[in-house]
Amino acid sequence: MKKNAKYYKFTLMALFAAITLIMGLTPLGYIPLPFIKLTIIHIPVILGSVLLGPQYGAALGGLFGLTSLITNTMMPAVTSFTFSPFIPVPGSTQGTPVALLICFLPRILVGIFPYYVFRGMEKMLKGKDKHVAALAVSGVAGALTNTIFVMGLIYFLFRDAYAAVKGIAPDTVSSVIMGIVGFNGVIEAIAAGIIVAALGKVLLHFVEEKSARRSAV
């Protein structure tokens, strides 16, 4: 029984890992909207966290971070120095390992926080739709974790360099970052809540059904 459950988790883990890799290394991880590109790469990480637990979620988050490192190194943008130690920091001839902190830590946390948010919401909520509501809140929490931690670390670790590449004064970086969190972050959080609730409801029912069958054997 325990052996079957272990294999079952590994199967789901492999599925979420494959989706994370595909979304992270292709444009499929972004939905183009009129004003922004909506990031959805974190969706399989959040779902993996809720369905499989924080250990698996953290591993998926690390994989998400790895795809970010690869894309920012191989196809650098103006702010790629904040995610890759191989991209020179503006005003310098080399990158910094500190970039790995931004690249990996927020993404690993995306694989941890939603699990505890989901379990906490399950205990607080009542009614037949409590799972859907808990999934939605978990999705929002996961997306905001990514946005807030990434942008927060950029501010504290790369404020001046970020200002230089954006062509803004260093003392306005906080306002710019708050604007990104308040606009992009909120839109992505709402989208994540809707998608995680929709997909999670189906997957959670499937997982619970499988667990019930194993218990009956």
C-alpha cells in the first residue's frame, strides 16, 4: 500500500515536473495580455505543493528556479543579472552568485507556502465548496509569494543596478516595484487563484478517489 502510494506520488511529481520544464523553457509559461505578459509557470508548482506536500513542492519550485536560471542565462534581458550569476551586473564585468538567491529562493517558497495555506483554509472553512475556496486562496498565496519575494529581493540586493537599467532614479525603485506588485502581481494572483481552483478541484477529486480505492483493497 505504502509502496503504491509512493509510486503514485512520483508519477504525479514527474507530470508536474515535465509541465514546469515545458512552461519554463518555452513561451507557454506566459499568457500575453494587452498590458502585461501573465506568468503562469508557477501553477504546476502550486498544484504540486497542495497535492503532494511541501517536500515535493519545494523540489518543483527548485526546478522552476532552474528554468529561470537557464532562460536568463541563454536569452538574457535587461534585468537578467538579477537571476543569473553569469550575466554581468551593470557597471561591472561579472555577475554575482547573489542572483541565485533571487532565482531559487522565491520559487522554492512557492512550492512550500501553498500547502500550509491550503491545509489551514481547509480547517477554517466549512461547506461542500471549501476545497475550491482553499485551492483558490492557495493559488493566490503562491503567486504573490513569487512576485513579492522576487521584487523584494531585487530591491534589497540590486536597487542601484535595477535603477540603472530601467533609467530611473534609485530613490524611485521602491515605487516602481510597488507598482509592479500592485498591478502585475495582483492580476497574476487572481489568475492563479482561478486556474488552481479549477484544475485543483479535478486533480484533488482524482487523488482522493485513488486513495479511497487503495484503502478498499
